[in-house]
Amino acid sequence: MAAALYAAKRGARVDLFERSRTLGGQLNMARHIPKKGEFGETTRYFTNALIAHGVNIRLGHNVDRATLESGEWDHVIVATGTAANVPEGLPGLASANVLTYEQILRDEVPVEFPVVIIGGGGVACDLAKYLAQQVKRGNAADSFLRQAADKLPEGCLTIHSRTEPGTPVTLVQRSSKKFAYKLGRTTRWILINDLKESGIRLMSRQEILAITADGVEVMDRLTRSVERLPARTVALAVGQRPLLELANLCGSLGKRFSLIGAASDEAALASITSATASAYRAVKALP
């Protein structure tokens, strides 16, 4: 969105392709996290600005070979970003209760508690905050329904909670590093404090031994002690992989292109500022 806006402001004719039905990408996931709703306003700002500057927005269009060969564009800016990484070698990854953070935050696939999140970065911690909020809302709804059931004849209304007694959300990190260690000191302190206040259990230096339909078996790498963590849902938040298929296609077709954002630079994952800065540099370099 930033690259399209910068190019349009320089007087270029711009077509912006987005394969989903809405603009925003990962901002649409971030806005669901508690205290991050302002990211929705970022998307709204860019959408209005793009329309005002005459950018041709084409939603629900996946750019492929036919698209590139049919258009008469002088330059292609590839900002395809990243996708959730699925680690190889974890036993039980094929279990039906295993979801990625994208499926939960973007696709809104329902989860059942307790949840074990595998990962310890900023995305994993944000996902934990989101799920803790779902637990809080679910408990409030259950309480309301139980009060309603008490006023009805016995057997008229039965409440089945999505949660079980115990810890509803557990963060399991294979590394011995601090959780969300890439965040700034103050931001990280606030985040970790929020997690602890929400009752989320934090476990580091854990070896994942097995994922089953009802839990995750882990081993502490220091003490070698084994523990089985109950889990109706296992969420994967173990980093991202760059989406480079379109960039590779442009290269094979001899199309002039620039690769920007998180797909081109892992550091761009750290902030919107670094990602939009790469967009500005790419547009400024155009003839």
C-alpha cells in the first residue's frame, strides 16, 4: 500500500493487486490483538489515500504468469510479505488440532481450550494475548448463560464450556532466549507483564517430544524432566518464511521488479516503519 501510494504521488499510473478480498495484509491480523486496534485505522488511512490518488485497486486477484504477460507495466514492485513457518520434524504436526497463527488470527478458525502455543517471539506472545482475551470473553458468556439456565426448569438449557480447568493458554519456547527478545525493552516489559496478568504460563528451553489429539509432551532441556501439557488446540507461531514465488517469476520472465518489505529483509518484520521505508526507497529509485 505504501509503495502504491508513493508511486501515485510521483505521477505514475499504478495498479495494486491483492489476492485477498481486503487490503491490509498482516495489519488485519494485528488489529485483533488487545491494545492494537489502531492498526485497523492504518489500513483505513491507506485505503482512502490510494483511492484519492487514483490507484487502481484490484482485490481478489492472484498475480500469475498470465497477469504479468498481459500487462504493460514498466516496473513491478513485489511486496508479497511472509507466511507462517511450519517447522519440520515436530512429531504430530498432522494432528487435526494443530493450527498456525494465521489460521487463528486471519481466518478466524475456532479454537478450543486449553491451548498450547509453540513459539516465543512477538507473534507468539501477541497470539497468547488474543487467546487470553477469548478465554475472558468466553468465561463471561458462560457465566451469563449459567445465570439464565438457573432461572429455567431443570434440563432446559445445558452449558458446554470451551475451556477446561487449569491453565487455558501455555507458551512453549524451544529456545532458552527471553520471550519476545527482539522487542524494545519497555515494549517487551509491558507485553510480558500483560501475559503474566492474564494467567498465561511461559515455558522456555523445551524440547517438543510429541503432539497428540489432547496434548503436547515436552521435556525441559536443562532438567530433562518430561511433562504432558493438556491441549485441545496446538498453535504454531514459530516465525515466518518469505513469499518469493512472484519475485522468482518476474526474474524468469525478465520483468523489471523490486522486492520490498518483509519478503526482502527479515528486519522489516520488526516494524511498519522499516517496511514502508523499503517501499519509499524502491519508488524513489524508479526512473
